[in-house]
Amino acid sequence: MSDEHYFTADPAAPFQRAAVRADVWGHELALSSGSGVFAQGRVDIGTSVLFRETEPPAGGRILDLGCGYGVIGLAVCAAVPTADVTAVDVNQRAVLLANENAESLAFGDRYRAMTPDEVPADATFDEIWSNPPIRIGKQALHELLLTWLPRLAPGGRAVMVVGKNLGADSLQRWLGEQGYPTSRIASAKGFRVLETRATE
């Protein structure tokens, strides 16, 4: 199954796991990815840029938005012992793999993957980290971001990596127009790393 369909809730492709090793922020993670889930068998370029161009969050409540098999949120757990990560994905295989990976890394007490409707309605987050699913389309992406950005606590931020050719600059402008000041904190290999600040 191609990456374009990783946002399907229940992929039809036969489920085959594939090992991934990721060295992030000085920590090596042994993970399992799978067919029908974004970036099977690898850490995609955008996520690699995100890791290379940023420092991990200071701690607190972190949302891994569109978590896939969990590499971003699990890297946060590895680098930040005080982080408590909620990971969300519409893809049920992704949720399964992310939780399996958390257990294998002994992060199960600080990392929980779930579908969006399982997140408590009153949950808020200090930071959101994401390689967002741009290919769901502009309208769906905007709806996704306007669902989760209001969950940021005052003073919180979102850190996202977006391909320049997939509309990173227009997304940056649009976020500002919605009342979420957004700056570009890095640019590499055709990707922008954007930092969006919560409204007070």
C-alpha cells in the first residue's frame, strides 16, 4: 500500500511488520513499522529533518499528532523523562504499532496511542509535535489543525515539518491568519520546520 493511503482507518493491505532503527537526539530506538502505515520500514525524510533541526521539548504534556508507528512521540519519551505523550492517528494499525513500540521500549507508562475520538475532550497539551498528513487535502488538513491547535495550553507551541512543495509556506501564512503566529525555524532538504504559538 502506498503512503498516500496511510490515513485510511482500517487499511486493506495484508499486515506485515518491518523493523526500523532510529537514532534521535542521541538515543537509538528499535521500532516496528508495518504495511498500510506511513513510512513502512524507514524514518521518512521529513521526520528526519524535524529531528535534526530541533531540540526535544522541555517536558510536560505532548501530543504526537498523526503518530504513525510512533517514532516522534517515542523519541520524545526517550529524550525527555518528564514528558507524558498522547499519540493520535486515525489508522488503527498505526495505533497498534505505536503502543507495541512503547511497551517494547518500556515507555508504556508515559506514552499512549489512540484514535482521535478516544482523547478526553478536556485534554490539553503543552506542545504538539507532528509530521502532519498533508496528503489528506488542504480542507481536511485545516480542519485537523483547527481541531487540535486549540488544545494547546497558554504559552504552548506546535512544531511541525511540512514539505515546501506541499504548501509549507502557504500553511504558515494560513496559520497566522487563523490567529496562530507561525515562524519557520528551519529549512532543509525541501522541508520547512514550523513553530506555531498558542493564542493566549
